Amino acid sequence: KAPLENFVGYNLDNACSQALFAHCATLKEVIFHRFQGDAGCFLTGWPQSVPKLSIEFQDSPERFISDDYTVDRTGYAPGSLFVDDIMTVKALSYHAAGMKKLIVSNIHYSDLSIAASTLAHCGLETLHMFPSKGKAVRPRSRKFWSDLAASKTLHDLQLPDQLRENSDEVAMVGQFLKTNRSVQRINFDGSYIPLEVESVKMLRSAFYGNKKVTHLEYPTKAHQLTMQQIREETKIQVE
């Protein structure tokens, strides 16, 4: 009998957990479409380390982690997790042992602040966060940057279109890079952040001591916004 390596489920709930847990040693990919009920056991409750396992939730309800979910601190998270639900943060804020890669969409980075410390110490190597569409004003979060900076394993950090104007978030990125010595690839470019002089100075100063970063995504969108603002200000001054 061939080992179970890939599983795709539709409209399932956590009643299937024990059947999947029985295949921990061979499972490589699990995709849930329109998962029903509480999915917390699949986030932090695997009975053994599953570093090669990737789990993805697609088209799930907005709240598929219950408020009364009890985190299994003896369990493991999948090696890779792809989600688009903010309630996932609740489970990961307590426990994420074994997680190497986390891809989250429809979330602002500040929402992940409560889990940043856990993610910094669980061995996470890749963190990508993609915001929901629209220019919603969201709070900046020094806690996210300061907690995540403690990571010694994070290599790839991608936060496109997450930072917002009229804030010192670019400077926060600079401070993060002054402290952290593991990140090698980073992207924080966005359509809503002008490149202000003082913030860019802080970012630049981070690279005097940080030699780990090998790829910084050029802030094309931020540069375009900055040039647009300069042109508008210049036009006003000459009129």
C-alpha cells in the first residue's frame, strides 16, 4: 500500500485529524478547501515533528479558530503553513514548534505582533505577509519589529504594501536590521510610504554593521510616491 503523501479535503472539519495524524511520517502536503469548524489542531497539534509537511487553507470562513481553543503545547506545527485568516494568529501566539515557513495573506503586520515573539524563537526561516486590498489605516507596531528582531533563524522577510505614510515605520525597519543578524532577504516596498530623509538615514545606518542582508528589494513603489510628492510640492511653490 502506497504511503499517503498528499491530501486534499473539501468541507471537512477536525474530525479528520486523527486519520491524518496517523500519516505524520509520510504526509508532505495537505490542502483544505472551505474547512469547517476549529482548525487549531492542524496548526499546533501534530503529535510529532513534521518539517516536510505543508498545510494550506483555502476559502475558509473568517473565524475558523474558536475562541475557546486550547493550544497543545506538546504538539508541533507543520513545517510550512499558508493561511488567510487572522484568527490563526491566536494559535501561533502561544506555540509554533517546528514551523519553518509562514505565508499569511489578508493581514496587516501589526496583527501578527502578539505572535512575533513565538515566531522569533520557534526556528522560523521564512515569513511573508500580504495585506488585504485597499488603503485601510492600520496602527504601526514597534512590538512586532522588536520581538521579531530576536530571531536567529529568520532568513526571508517579505512585507509588500504593509507600511503606511505619515509614520516612522521605515525607521523601524532600520532599527530591526540593526539588531537582527539572521535576515538575508527583505522587502517592505509599498505604494503608501514616501521615503523621508530621516527614515532613510536610519535604514542606511543599519547596513554599516549588518552584513547578513544580501537582497533588499528596491522600493520602486515608494520611490514613485516620493517623486510624485516632490513634483506636487514643487508645483505649489512655483505657482
